[in-house]
Amino acid sequence: MHPPGILHRSALTITASVFCCVSPIVYGADWPQFLGPARDGTTVDTVRVPFADQGPSRLWNKRIGQGFAGPVIADGKVVLFHRVGDEEVVEALDRETGKPLWRQAYPTAYSDDFGFDEGPRGTPCVRGGRVVTFGADGRLTCLSLADGKPLWQVDTKAQFRADKGFFGPACSPLIEGALVLLNLGGKDGAGVAAFAIDTGKLAWKHTDHEAGYASPVTAGEPTRRLALFFTRSGLVGVEPNSGKLRFEFPWRARMHASVNAASPVVDGDQILLTSSYGAGAVLLRMKPGGGGVDKVWSGDDSLSAHYATPVKHGAFLYGFHGRQESGTRLRCIEWSSGKVRWEMEMKAGTIAAAGDKLVVLTETGELTIASATPDAFHPLARAQVLGSGTRAPFALSDGVFVARDKAQIVAFDLRP
């Protein structure tokens, strides 16, 4: 499916030792944003296996509109972002029952050039009692989590003249401190940008990069952060608080008809990028001082992710290899070398790690729970939970699994 900063912060020195002591922010049992509580596809939650013969227990389901935006869960609420008719709709549902709690909507005129889904692509982000969404028309919106009250909205398409690209804006926003970070793709130096969470005013902007479809992540301790943007052109590192541009690393496929869609995967001072279209994967190590990166290894034979961000568990990386439309394989590779440990033919989908288990949801709507082990692919439970066209990432909060396809959103009880 990012002028001078208005926020005055002192510049911070970033050292390699900072990145070796990463302490993820803890959000309890919530799944409040794209890729989960630590924005890395992992959660300490455990899931029940095996399933009963009829599959996991369904808590509720609801008919919904268009979109590839994944659900998120915070404070007992499921936040859904979808398109109904000519409106983009943000609504909150009770996590346990699916009961509607509040609803907000605004007009949209987005039209997909390829006849695909015309709903929003970016997954909402929730933090500090605020919900931030980024729609297919480029509208950045902030609402109150408690009651859905509108707080502010920015028409980034009108203000920054971002290109539509192949499939429209698809970045999942990231709330970092007092800022909202976006892989924006705007003109006049607004390739990546930050906005004040309280007002929506522009805090800083950098590069003339097109956006691509990857969403930003961060590295480092909360007081010494680096925001990482995987744009259409490559990797960009910015100090979010000061707005200082630290480095750019050009990396993309040679062909024009290509995208960078998987978000960077971070471990300490190392960053892994992966893309399809002949690009493959590259492991980078940040230089002391955070002013650049060095290449550790690269190659197209290790992992070539079309759109789903892989997940790191221990010393290994698990993710989908290959183009979605021509056949994919789920792979386990060694983080340090890129060596393939095992692979399994499987339809494309999204993946997360819950404790020592892999949670995989394919485009066909099949849910698989497997052991996160480099020895072999070892499935523990399988069930058909949704229909075809399941592209949106799922959410997992305290054992409650919430996912959507093109027609409905469902919640299943996976609590042990």
C-alpha cells in the first residue's frame, strides 16, 4: 500500500553504540500501528495452537468498504480505515464484540489507474490518544482516539504536489515524539517530511525522492533516534527531533516499472532493505556518528520482497521471496550472511512473529501458525479465515487476531 523546522530541538549526536542498545517502546498488548507495537512485526503475545477442527473461534465480523489499510488496536478499540462510496471512513470498533464506537468520514475522489482497489492503502497510527491516517488522495488526518473528534487535516497533494505514482499514496504514518513522519514524495524538497502532531504544521522536509510504498521506521533509543525512510530512490536517514538530514543511500531496481514497498528492518546498528524487480536485499551497517552506512552483504538470491516487510527473529529473517503475481516462497535466511536456510512455496501475504511463533496470512485468506525456527518450515496450525484478495496487514493484540479482506473484517480468539 515523509523550510526550517517549526519545532526547536537541540541537535543530538548519534553514535554506533546508541544503536547497539536499542530499547523498543513498550505499548502493552496493543497493536497500535503498521508492523505492531515496536514497528518491527513482532509482539511478545503468544498464540494458541493447534486450532480446533473448525478453526479458531471467531469473535465477530463486519462488512466493510474498499482499501488495503490494515486494522490497528489500541485501548480496547479496533481502528478501521476504509472507503465507503465516495468517502474515506475512519471508525472505531470494540475489540471483543465489534460494536461500533465512533465514525468519521470525509470525501474522496481517488481513482486507480489500473482498476485496482480505490480505498486507502496506509495503515493508521495511534499514540497519545490520537489516530493519524494517510488516505489515497493524500489527506493526512488526525482524530481523537476517545471519540473520533477531528483535530486537524492536511491536504498534502495540494500543498506538496506529490505524484500519484502507480497506485497512489500508500505510506503508513509514524508518530515519533511530537511529530508525524511520512514518506511523502512531494515536490520542492518534500520527499520525506514531518508534521507537528498537535497542529499538523510542517516541521521539516528533505529530498526530492518519489515516495515508493515503504513506510518509515526508527532506530536508536527514544532520546537519540534516527528516522529511516525507504523511498523510491533508496534509504534516507534523518534525526527526527532536529530535522537534520544524516545520510542518503541510493538503492533501487534498474527498471522504471518497479517499487520499493517493504519497510527497512533494523537490528542494532544494522539495516536490511529488500525489494523485488531484480533488486534483492542488502544489509547495511551504520557508521559511527550516524552519518552514513556501509554495505555488509547484498544479492538477489537471498530475499526479494515484493511488498510485505519481513520479520527478524533471533539471528534469522523470515519473509516472502519473489513477485506476487508470478509465485512466491516463504523463506528463512541468515541475517548476517543472507544464506537461505529453508524455503516453502506459499501464496504471497504478510508475516509477523508472536513469541516463538510465525503468524502468516496469505492473499488467499489462509492463516498459518508455524515455529520460528531456521531448521525447517514447521506449521503448527492452519485455517481459512478470509477470502481472496487479502492484502492488508493484520493486527494481533493480547491474542485477538484482527484482519480484513476486500469485503469484511474479522476477529478471532487466538489466546492460549
